[in-house]
Amino acid sequence: MFPKSFQKLIDHFSSLPSVGPKMAERLVLYLFKQDQAKLDDLSKIIGDLKKNIHYCAQCFNISENGLCSICQDKKRDQSLICVVEEPLDVIAIEKTRQMRGLYHVLGGTLNAPADKNNALKINELIGRLKKNPVKEVMIATNPTTEGEATALYLARMIKPLNIKITRLARGLPTGGDIEYADEITLSGAIEGRREM
Ligand SMILES: [Zn+2]
């Protein structure tokens, strides 16, 4: 129905999270109506994205440097590590200004017991805990079935290290994402965190 390269771009957009085919068509039409300079700029930024941004070598947050700005900040509480699923969760929690410690980004959740450590940065977390004087690990995976299962698994792995393990308080909508929680709810969940 559409010219070939128009359709190609629609297909790309449709494959993005939360973008349906109709929305993709509207986005491509919108782009087509823009100046060439704007499109060149956009394609350059997309092309350079993975060249300029990497995962932090310590916490696996996204960063322009080897270590992210949070890991580089010596004023932060080095004895508290907040474990989250994705970099966007770091942003959401940072907005609450309740977390003055460091982070560890897992990169997702455990899906099935079969691929326990695969890709998830769990071994890296345990390594960090063994090497650094950490007093508390605050597990802030999402309150979904997968997030809860991951939290329990992590707690089992961390227990032998004799480190206090806490979990965000209830109050976050079950099945919801930390990324989308409002700041007041998230602040309350951090303040009311309970020991696992
Ligand atoms: Zn970092």
C-alpha cells in the first residue's frame, strides 16, 4: 500500500515497544513532512547512539564514560546498593532523591529457572558485594511476578554474605513498573522498605 522505503520505516517503528502499526504510520508520515536537515540530524544521533553510550563497567547503568556519574560520585553512600531491572528505573528512583547509595542494573528479570544467570548481571553483583564494604542491598525489581521471583532468587544468593537485604514496601501497584510509578509512591516505598 505504501511506497517501499516508507513501508520499511513503518516496519521498523512497529517493532519498537508500545508502538502499534497505526502509530508507526503516523510517525513516518510526520517524519516525511520534516526538513531534510532535521532528518539528517536524527539519523546521525541514532547512528551514533551505541558509539557514544555504553554500560557502566561497575553498575551497568547507561553512561558516556567507563563509569557512570553515580558510580563516580564519591559523596554517595558506598555501603548501600539498590538493585533494579533497567536503567530507566535508576532515573525514576533518582527523581525521588531518597536513594543516596549506588545502583546495580540487572538488565531484566529471571524468566525461567533454566537460564538463571544468563546475561543478567547477577554474578557481577555478587562480585561487587564480596569486594566492597556493602551493608545493605535494596532490591527494587518491579512488583511483577518476574520481579518478585528475581528478588527472592537474589535474596537467596546474597544471604550467605551476611548483608542486610531489603525490598521496596508494598504500595507500588502490583504488576506495575517502577519506571511509571509517581515520585510520592516511590519515595514511600523506599522509606518503608522492609528486610527480606
Ligand atoms: Zn555506574
